[in-house]
Amino acid sequence: SRFYDTAWDWMDAGWEGKGLPGSVLYELHVGTFTSEGTFAAAIEKLDTLVELGVSHVELLPVNDFNGEWNWGYDGVLWYAVHEAYGGPDGLKRFVDACHARGLAATLDVVYNQLGPSGNYLPEFGPYLKSGHSTWGDLINLDGPSSGPVREYILQNAAMWFSEFHFDALRLDAVHALRDDSKKHILSELSERVELLSETLGRPLLLIAESDLNDPERFRSVFGDS
């Protein structure tokens, strides 16, 4: 474990955020975007993305994972930024650099699974439940003692917006978030983010990935609007 001081001298006080309609997203994997594979090296390439007409830079997951190189989708430490990329300070510099160039910063987050290597969370609480998805055991979103597990996810999303100044989160494979609670985790997350957006005074976006091709999933969670 490591304690991290979240204080940071942000330079983006004038950043007002950016909506999604009409936007051009560039999906960026930090490990392969440059030969160095770091946030610092990626910053040096941001002007090229501006010239391409990109409006939103979407980082593949940067939470810590086993080893040095990885797409990031089997992470196990949702609150830690991968050290090989530059750690939390490097990520903040990257987001600041995006905003300085008029680029919105988007982060891919994975709440539907935990990677098979280094997953210690079940040693501390009921983070998993019986059942099996493509990626392993299910996240406990609606079983016994699931409240703190849900809060673990909700507060993580809030952290990326408030402490790292991200403008949007791309939620990986939401069809794998099996939740029979009265209020689905996506609905609760949407409400939390909407309130946080009002507090921070800038638009905050949630982008959900689903392979079901079923709009009813989102109508039932977010409403017809």
C-alpha cells in the first residue's frame, strides 16, 4: 500500500469542459502511443492530435496491472495509476496538457471484472459473487454486503473526475454488470456524476460500451432522454 497526497497545482482553471455531440475521439494506449510508453512522451504528441481535428483523447485503462505492458483491461487496483506510465503525477500532467490544448480527457474504466493476477480484494471483503462471466467471477453488485462494493465503484468514478480532472469516463462492457438491485449501478452512477457536474461547474460525461445492441438496457437505466 502507498499513501498519495492528492494536492496538485493545476493549470486548467479556465477549462470549461466539452460536450460530446460533434466530437472526434482518439483512443490512445499509453504503452504503445510512443516508443517510451509514458504519459510524458504522449504529451509531446498531443499537438499532432489537435492538428488531426481530435476533440477528446480517450486513454485505455491506466489503473495498475501486473507487469509493465498491458492493455489495462485486467487491472486489479482501480485506484492506482500504473507506475510504468508515470504514476498519478504523470497522469495529472497529461490531463493538464490536454486541457491546455483544448482537448477533453476521457478515461476507459473497467468495473465489470478484476484481473486474474494480483487480485487481493476478496481477501478484504465480498467484492465477488457466485457466477461466471467471460472474464471470471462476477462483481458483487447486488448480493449480501454489496453496498460497500458499489460505493467502491462510485467513489472511484468520482475520483477520476474530481482529483484527476477527467471530462468523461468510458465504461467498459456494461452488459457484464449484472445487477438486480432496485436501482441499477449505472443509474446510481449517472445520478452521482450529474450532481458532481453541478458541483464542479463543468460537463461530465459517461459513455457506456455494450455489445447487446439493445437500447432498452439504457432506457431502463437512464430514461428515454
